[in-house]
Amino acid sequence: MLKHHLPAIVLSFTVFFLAACQGNEEHRVAKLLDANPTPAKYSVCHGNSCRLRTEVSLSPAEWAQVRTLFDPPPKDAAAERQQIARATGLLEIFTGRQAGTLEDAPGMGVHWNPDGQLDCIDEATNSTAYMRMMAADGLIRFHDIGLPANRFVISAWGPSNTATIKERATGKVYAVDSYFRTNGEPADILPLDVWTAGWVPDDAAPPGG
């Protein structure tokens, strides 16, 4: 009888294990977040899985360029998401100059300097810090900044992490994913349920490819 039910037992255990890993991963990534990032002082992860951390300090002129991306103020949440995407890309450039991540390749692409490469944990952690700074400065009005989310989809190259925001009017949660883009490009922002189901950009190459 036990032999007859063994495949079902194994399957149930596998599903439970993956769900547990997903929950633990989200908790682990959340613990990496900078508690109080400000443009004058914040830390970023790099080198894959937050192996390295670098403290960054933006000049008033650099932060003024970020603020310019929100001028004029957005008329609705959709417009604000576009501004957040562009501001995230700009902050990657400013950060990269100090952290040595300016040449970060998309995904887990082969990189001449592993210390300068970011994986999805690095990206989710850093993007959350960027958006927290935007929100603290009153630049984000239609969304609240959430904690990083995690997924495990074999067809989407296994586990991945993303920063998130929640639209205040609707409660809808969006992924803010900068992992698949070259450093400095606008982040991809899409409904979290679509991202969790296995979304990847149409033009993205598999990590390491």
C-alpha cells in the first residue's frame, strides 16, 4: 500500500519543500534591506547574493536629477510606475559609479568582474532601497513600497526575486524587476501575479548565455 502511494507522497513533499524554500528566501532577502536609506548614505548589495556591500553617498546634484524624473508629478498610478522605472535605472548608474557595478550585465550573464555583477537578490534589495528613498522624499504618491517577493518557476530559470510596490487605490501589487536589464536601463514593472507565474522579457537571454 505504501509503495502504491509513494509517488504522491514524494510529490507532496517536493511541493512543501519548495514552498518552504520560497518563504525562507523571502525572509532572508528582507533581512538584507537597508533599514533607513537616504541619498546621502545608503548601502547596496553586489557580487551575487549580497556577498558584498558598498556604502554610497549621492551628491545633491545627483539626487536633483532623480527628482527631475518626477516633474511634472504623475497624473495617475500608471504614469508613476513609468517614472519609478526610469528613476531606478538612473540610480543604478549613480550607484554603479561608486560601487563598481556600472558594467553589470543583464541576468547572470558572464562578467569579467564578479564583484561588479548583480544577481536577482542584489537587484531586488537595491531597487527596494532606491524606491524607499523616492518615497521618503515624497516622489511616490500612488504606491506603497513593499518587501521583495520570490518565485520558483523551472521554466523561468528557477528561483528569482524582485522588488515590489502596491497601488494604493486598488491594492494591486506590482513587481519592479531590474534583473533582466543592463545596468542603467529602466526596470520592468508588471503585475506581481504575472511575474510570479514565470514572466521573463521576450528579448531576455537565459542567465549565463
